[in-house]
Amino acid sequence: MSSQPAPHPADAPAPTRHSEPPAPPSARQSLPAAYRAVRERSVVLAAPVSAEDAMLQSMEETSPTKWHLAHTTWFFERFVLAGSGGYQAVNADWDYLFNSYYQSVGPMHARHRRGMLSRPSLAQVLDYRRQVDDRMARALSDDQFGTPLLQRIELGLHHEQQHQELLLTDIKHALWCNPLKPAYRDDLPVAGAAAGALDWLGQEESIVEIGAAAWPLDSEHFAFDNESPRHRVLMPAHALATRPVTNGEYRDFVEAGGYRDAALWLSDGWARVNQDAWQRPLYWDEASECEFTLGGMRPIDPHAPVSHLSYYEADAFARWAGARLPTEVEWEGAAASVAVAGNFVDQGYLHPVPPQRDVESADAGGPRQMFGDVWEWTSSAYTAYPGFREMPGSLGEYNGKFMSGQQILRGGSCASPRDHLRASYRNFFHAPDRWQFSGLRLARDA
């Protein structure tokens, strides 16, 4: 970030709908510009959030806006600046507060109590960001970082982009918990269009390559360690739906009694339906006519992709529809030939929308909305690829240790930065999780 003071959230400009995305954090010569762009975007996304909003933690799985802003800053301070030798922390006590889950680094504040951190204040956290960004800018300008630390900066930028999405999904859940249902922003645009017919794309049995070459040893193109190594897989013959399931189609499932039919649900899913009284997607009202969005309560668009579904709900709908969820191999096999285009945070809707000509792939004959709008649940468990190797050192805790009891989602969402995504990207959440922009695309056997 530049040496100019960052704006207070109440004064920062709101993001525009078609703002240019930050430069991809890849080439060494562009790294300072990419650093500034990504770091500034976090502050802009936090701009509509008041100091009171910024410390809300509505459930254990979410984190306060203030914590996201601080933790992403801590990452650069702890793993980059402190690695250059002789570094003095901005505040050594904050190392405990803003560590997330890096056990090898040291103890950390309990995750479920992040909402109790009224101090440091939001103003102090923003000042913390400014100080760390100033130190990073000086070090980058003086070429003080060797290749290993430059690679950590690149990883840190992709890590921050993940937290930018979480910042939005977490504040959405927190504001929804308020009986007033206040909007994060009341000026978000609305898009209307027809979803188009759901067709099927057949694929013969074949051997396909999925995944990414291990970064940074085997490739100059960034990918998280859980995406590697690239490997060959036998993909059975199948058919994949041309688009995600829409709100209108999912409403048919709700009205047909899908939440009352135990035969449609996995055992754990049926237990959760009864335990938590699920009757519809997370943010829908009782009449299934309106839903809570980052722009407040709005009528449900029947043509937009349905979102905020758990894996259990996605799986139950697929069974009701006479289909199934795709495997991640089937999903990546289709996405590999599709451009990364769609409705991302860059477009400014901050909500799933029907296909838009200005953001859709030019390949009208292929699958639509593979990227953006909603993360798509797959039937694949989050496990290691053959030959997987974690990143060395503390950063090896980033992905590998979570390969248990979670499901893979693919494609990105309306809250994801466009330049953060690729066909090999593997997201993962627990089966009951609903607060993410998660939806589904159907598949069926040949």
C-alpha cells in the first residue's frame, strides 16, 4: 500500500461495478503493484462496515471484519517481514491475537472468541495495516527480499484474496442475524435475464489430466499446494449440466416437500434437517419469495443460481432431480477448456445473477457459469492427490492438515476475485456449511 493514510471505512469509496481487478500477483516486477492493489481492495471492501459491525462474530465458523483485516496483515508481518532478520514487530502481543491456526508458530486466541476482541480498535487495526504496508513497500523498493520471501508475498496475496471473500460472507451472516436485516450496501446493482434451458453435455470415458504443477518448484504459475501434482485420472462416461441449478428449480424442490422426505437425504443430512429445522436455503424467507442479500432483503430471482446450500441440500436436490453431484474430476475436465469469466466480486453485484453477456464465456456451446456466481459442490471428499507434498515449514499447515471430513467445491463465486481462480482451484468446506455462496451443478451417469 502507498504511504498515504488508508481511509476510514466510513469514508472510503464504495467499489464500482466494473472496476478493474488488481493485477495478477505473479511476475516479480509487478509484485509491488499487485501488493498495493490487493491490500487496498480489502480496505475498500471493509468500507461499508462500521466499527460496531467490524467486531461481530455471528458463529464460530465466521470471523469479524476487523479480524480479517488484522490477520491478513499479520501474515505478511509474521511470514515475510519477520523472515528478513532483525525485525521489530508493530505490537508483539498481537502475534497471539491474529494467528489463525499455525500451531508451529505459537499459541493463538480461541477462534470462537474473536468477536470478543473490542481492542485493538478498528482504527488501530487500520493503522497496523498502514505500518506493515509502509514497511513492505520500503523493503520491496529496496529489493530486500530474496526469492523465498517474494514467493511468500505471492502466497500471502492469494491468502488475502481468500479472506476478502470471507469478509463478505461473514458480514452477510452477521447482518442477517440482526432482526432489522440491514444491508451491507444499499446501492448494489440488480441484474435480470433468463437462465436458459438446462441441457446436458455428454463426455465419453477418457483419461484426463487434472491439477496443477507444484508451485514454486515445478511451475512459475501460482497454485496452492493442494492443487498439485498434476496427474492422470480415468474419467468414466457421464453427462454434465450446462448451467447451475436455479432458484426457481430449487423452489420446486422445496414446494414438493424435499425437506420432508427422508429418502432423499444422507443420514447425517437428515439429522441436520431435523436438528436445525431446515426448510429452505439459508437466507430465504418463510414464503420462499424473498432472500437476504448483501444489498438487504430482495425478491428471489428464479433465474439466478441458487446459493447458500449445504452439501447435504445439494446432494438431496440432485437425488430428487434424478441426477447426482459431479466429481471434481468431471468438473475440472469440463472447466479446463472454459475461460475464467463470469460474475465475480469485480462485477460488483455481490450476489449470484443470471448469465450476463458482459461476463459470460464466448463459447455458447459449452458449459455456462462454470466460474463465478456460486461455488459448486462436488461429490469428492477433500483428500490429497497422489504424490501430494505440503509446503515446507509452517506454511505447510495451510491446506494439508484439513484433509479430513470436508467436501470439494469448484469454480468460485460472486464474492471471489477473478484473478484468484483457475480450473484446478480446490475449495473445501464441511458438509453442513451454508453461509458461503455455495450451489450446485447436476451430473448423471452415461
